[in-house]
Amino acid sequence: METHHLAGFYDAIVVGGGLVGSAVAYGIAREGARVLVIDEGDDAFGASVGNFGLVWVQGKGIGQPAYTAWTRESAALWPSFADALRDETGVDTQLLQPGGFDLCFSDDELEEREKQLLQLSNEAGGDYAFEVLSHADLKARIPQIGESVAGATYTPMDGHVNPLKLLLGLRRCLANRNAHLVNSERVARIDSQPGGFVVHGQRGRWSSARVVLAAGLGNKDLAPMVGLQAPVVPIRGQVLISERVATFLRFPTATVRQTAEGTVQLGDSLEDVGFDKGVTTDVLSEIAMRGVKAFPLLRDVRLVRAWSALRVMTPDGFPIYQESAICPGAFSVSCHSGVTLAPVHALRLARWITCDCVVPSIQAFSADRFRNPYESFSHVD
Ligand SMILES: Cc1cc2nc3c(=O)[nH]c(=O)nc-3n(C[C@H](O)[C@H](O)[C@H](O)COP(=O)(O)OP(=O)(O)OC[C@H]3O[C@@H](n4cnc5c(N)ncnc54)[C@H](O)[C@@H]3O)c2cc1C
């Protein structure tokens, strides 16, 4: 097999060109390093193009303050990150961060949510702004709310973007910075050798000083090639989208949001069905009914599309960031919430990868926290 040096030896090869790989690769390119992104392409499982678009902090990191802090840092970086993407590429990610609501349909649910946010606040030393709203309080903020919504929790830290524009912006940034992209290429083998790595695809092989595994669910098979473990499983989420309607919802909620174009996105299920990317009428009708309960005006709105995508879930739901002890220079990056975390992936994690810059608490994200990475797990009751 021929060795392809598209432009010589790379400083870093990133395997996976979804939101996570593209954000990390963009960050590496910003450091002035020579980057190659290799992506399998069309047969991808595609969480990056099938997600809900939330930049979400609320409720994240219970029992893991490092993750709460990481998520909050990312949300705080989002405005300048969005500006940088727009300035570099002209792509507007449609970021809005007015705060977000998590709607509850019973008093018990609301009480449980409040307890969780109190725990997060305690873990953050009290520095965690949130509100618990009764139905009446909520109606004062969102007049279209349905009668069967018992109340909601709110944090000012939440927001949403257009995730497709985010991916487009990242890809354009990569092109502007002369990063190379090999599409429709599945990485099948990675060899560690003195001074770096040789990454083997079906059509060629490429060499680099560092290799970053950001292949979503593909990381599970790739990680052991460089002495790492990435115990990730697919958890399916089904999503519905409506026709455009006049603006009625200026805040994102965890399950309903109105996009900048006026469409309403309704989501999203949590299903442990392996790699099945189908949609099912029972789950979609449940999602639609919950949406109508939340916002009765949706009863008369036409749904125009449904899809599903596979989340990349670790056993505890927190990210895995780790450099290989056996093959230094090889890193694994696996996470749910790749939209929310795009800024820290580009601006913090990439520097940790390229110049050993310290990321506080990075050790908390090592896969070594899983005593048995081969143990099976699920996120669905
Ligand atoms: C329904 C749903 C809703 C979500 N909502 C949100 C949200 O509101 N906010 C949020 O922050 N996050 C959300 N997420 C999560 C977010 O979408 C993911 O964290 C993110 O997209 C993961 O990106 P990724 O690049 O790791 O994975 P992917 O998008 O799966 O991309 C991985 C890429 O790697 C490639 N690849 C795999 N194996 C190989 C190989 N061997 N060789 C070469 N390439 C390979 C694939 O082709 C693919 O392109 C949601 C996800 C889902 C499914």
C-alpha cells in the first residue's frame, strides 16, 4: 500500500470529522500545527448532524464537579467562539443564550429537579444560579405554556445554536487554515512507531506525531490500537421538526425549542437499541404529545420531518479525555454534548493535546475511572 503524505508528516491526525473531531482539529490548526482529519463519511452514525442543538449547562455534572465546571466554561466561551467562527468563515451559528427551562409535568418531578440543582449548587460552592418556577411563574415568562406543565427549573446559563451551521463553520475554519480532510475513509489500523504514528485507511496511510481519536462510537474499536479504552455505546434519540410558525418561544427548553428559522424542534428519546437508526411511530407520537402538552398551540402545527441519531455515551455519561500511557501522543476524546463543549474542545483540549498545556481536572476524565471498561451498561431504565 502506498503511503500518502498529502503535505508531508502531520503534527496531528484526527480520526473522525464530526463535531468533536472538527472542533479539536480546528483548535489544533489554530495553534499553527499541520492537521489531517480522516472521516469515514456517509456511513457515519452522525450524532453531529442529528442532535438537538442545545448549549446546555442545567443539570450537567451531578457527582462530577469537574464536568460541571467544564460545561460552564464552554457555555461561557460560546459567544466569543461563535464570533470567531463568523469572522473567519461568515457562518452564523445562530447562538442565543437567554437561559433555558426544563419543564416538569408533576410536582414530584419539579421537586426532584430542584434537589438535583441544589446538589449542583452545593458542589459548586453555591455559585450556580437557578430558579424553580411554579406554573404561574412560568406562564408569566412563557405565556403559551400548557396547563399540564407543573412548573420548570431555569438557569441563565443555557442556550441553543444551529448545530449544522456549527459543523459547517468548523469545517470552513479547517479549510481556511489549510488543514487537510480525507473523506469516505475508514481508519482500520493505527501503528505506533518511534516519533509518531502510522494511520491506515482502506485507500492509503498517513503519518503524524500525534493521533487524536474523535470517531464517536468508532472510538471503541480504535482506542485499543493505541493502548486506550473507550467504552462507549449508542443511545438512540428520535427528533421531530415542524413547519415554520410565528415566534412564540424565545427560550430553549430541554425538549422543545424554536429555531431561528421558526421551525419547532421536539425531542428527544433515550433508547438502547444498538446501532438501529430507525424511527418508530410510538416514540414519535409520545414526543409529539409531550410537545403539545407543553405548548398546546403546537396541536395545529404540521410536522415535516423526523429522524434519529445515536448518542455517544460513556458508562457515567461524562466525557473521556485521555492520553495513552503506552503510546504517548495518542489521545482519545469521546463525549456526549459535543455541541455544548465545542468551544472547550477547540480552545482548551486542543492546547492540551498539542502543547501539553494544563487543563485543570483533566485526570477526572480518564477512562481509568471505569474499573472494567468491558462491562456492559445502558442509560435507559
Ligand atoms: C438525538 C441527539 C440529541 C443531542 N442533543 C444535543 C444537544 O442538544 N446538545 C449537545 O451538546 N449535544 C447533543 N447531542 C450530542 C452531540 O450530538 C454529540 O456529542 C456529538 O455530535 C458527538 O460528535 P462526535 O464527533 O463525537 O460523533 P459523531 O457525530 O458520531 O462523529 C464521529 C465521526 O467519526 C467517524 N468515524 C467513526 N469511525 C471511524 C473510523 N474508524 N475511521 C474514520 N472515521 C470514523 C464517523 O464517520 C463520524 O463522522 C445529541 C445527540 C443526539 C444523538
